[in-house]
Amino acid sequence: MAAAGIRKTKMVKVEQSYIDSLLAFRAACPPRPLFTDFIDNDVVSCEQMRRCCERAAALLKKRQDEDDEILRQYEANGSAYWEVEIRDEDEE
């Protein structure tokens, strides 16, 4: 059993269908500016809304970065891998 607070991970090949859908989506809808690009110019004046937008932007940025890394690997190697967290019961 893993010690508390220690994350166990492994690299898993990204399925071709996911890469194909990502390529198709990016071709149709290139990445757009994140919420943080708008919150500094008084479009959002409520502090609570500003914090929500910042959290949402951080999540979107993380996802965009992960997708960018998948596409970078795919273009360089013809395949891609991503890191996934595993639980003890997944190791069997």
C-alpha cells in the first residue's frame, strides 16, 4: 500500500482516437484567450467572479498545456503518452 500523500503514477499511451479528435477540434477551434485576459480591464468587477474566473482559467490552461504536450509528442514520435495516477487495485 502506498504511503499517505505519495502519488503513484505510470505512463499510458494516449489512444489514437483521442489524438484524432484533438487534432480535429484544434483545426476547427484554435485555442482562445483565457478568462484572465479579460478580468484586468473592468469587464469583471465583482471580486468573487474574478476569483472564479481565475480558477477556471487555471484549469483550462492546465488542460490546454496537457493537450499541447500530447500533440507535441504525436508530431515528434507518431504517438503520445500521458501520466496517470494509479491505485493499488489498478496494479493487479
